[in-house]
Amino acid sequence: MAMSKQTYKNDCMILNTLNELVPEEHLVRKLDNCIDFQFIEELVKGLYSKGGRPSIPPVVLFKLIFINKIFGINFMRRTCEECKVNIAYRWYLGLSMYDEIPNYSTWSQNYIRRYKDSNVFNEIFERILSQAMEYGFIDMETVFGDSTHQKANANKNKYTDVEVEIVKKEYEEELLKEINEERVKHGKRPIKTIEKTEIMFSEETGEVIENVDRKHIKESKTDPESGCFHKEEKEKCFAYSHHTFCDKNGFVIAKITIPGNIHDSVSFFRVYKVLNEKFKDKIKIYV
């Protein structure tokens, strides 16, 4: 068979709807079928003024985040550009070929002015989790917890030395009670306070330190909310720690994000409290 030369036909006219052009097995169709995002409008209603010109629909702004994360684009500026030329993304956003895709500046300003300091992201997570539970996708009998570190966008060499007070451990009172019970069994007097026998972990190195009230840490000049993280062979950097609990099917049911220099022994009790407040009667085993 002889080789044929390709003829480019970039100026053809397509007489199809967006719905016809998006394959039935495409992931955006599965997302659209599984999750009803219309509740977002009611959640963010109080963040918008009653007057003025019409805004970009909030559902579109939040769906851009889902496209950004689920399809691994990561950069919101690039996500907005991809949506301009990707028919499946336009269909998912509910925008026609003639509708303008929000640019990065529009998205970022909405985030900064309306959503940044609100609880709306957590409320959306809770609502989607509730939908998954209603469909029977989540099994609460056994939950699995773990934490992972994420490098912050901060120069590790730009920091200030800050003295901070070591926060009392969440479980310290329970530990003192157990120690005293053992001391009484062995005929010893109970300890009134755990301060003099205090054993704590360094939130920066993970090493054990005793009888310390204050310590010095590195605080990033770029991102003060992050924490200096250094563990074994990993590179020393400013980072965040994400502590999550999942069910056996892999659904995240609770999560917290904290500075990367806080030890897991501290973050565990914070997310454990969240789980107990919401699902105490449903969970039987913690792993």
C-alpha cells in the first residue's frame, strides 16, 4: 500500500451539540451523574451582594477546581486555558462554545475576596460526603488513618527564628491518670502533675525531649503558616501535613491540614476528635 499524504482540514464546520461530542464513557459524565453540585449556590449565597451586575455562576468556579485536581492539571491558570479548547470540560461546566471561560484573574479574585476565609470548602466536602453515604458507598465499621507531608511553596533559606511555647499534649491528662493508677498498685504516691516527668516529642525532628517549656523554631518569611519539616532521608523544607482517615473503600471521611513541623502524635488527636463528633456511633475499629 502506497503512503498517502495527510491533508489538513482545520476549517470544517461541525453541526453537533456539545452533548453529542462528549463520549458516554468520559469521566466528566461520571462526575456529573454522581455528584449534584447545585447545592453550592445556596451555600455561597451569603457571600454575594444582592445588587450589582450578574456574577459568574459559583458552581462554574468550583467545578474548575475539580477539573484542576481530578485531571492532574494542578495549575489553575492552565486549567482555565485548557477549558477554552476542551469540549468535555466546557460540557461539564455547563458552558457552550460561545460562552466565555473565566480567566485565572477572575477565579483568583473570587477566591481571595469571597471564599478564602470562609468555611465553604469544608461545607462542600461535607455535603459530597453526605451524598456518598446516602448512596451506601461508605463503610464506617473500620477506618484507616495516615498523614502525608506536602512541600510548601516557600524558600527553605528564608526564615526567622521564633521562640514558641510547647503546647500540652492532648492525651497528657489521660496519661497522668494511667501513671498514677500504676503507681498506686505498686504502693507509690500519685503524681500531682506531669510537668516534672514530662516526655514530649520535638515537632521539628521527632526526637524525644524532656522537661522543656519553650523551644525555637524556624518560621518561613514566605509562608508563615507552614512548618519546617525534616525526617530521615527527606529534604529539609517548609511543608504542610495532611492527616486523613478513610473507610475501606478509600473514601476520605475526615481530614485536617496543619504545619509540617507538628508531630503525628498531636495531629492524630485533632482529627480523632472530628471523627468522634460526627461518626462516634458508627466506627468500631481505628487503624
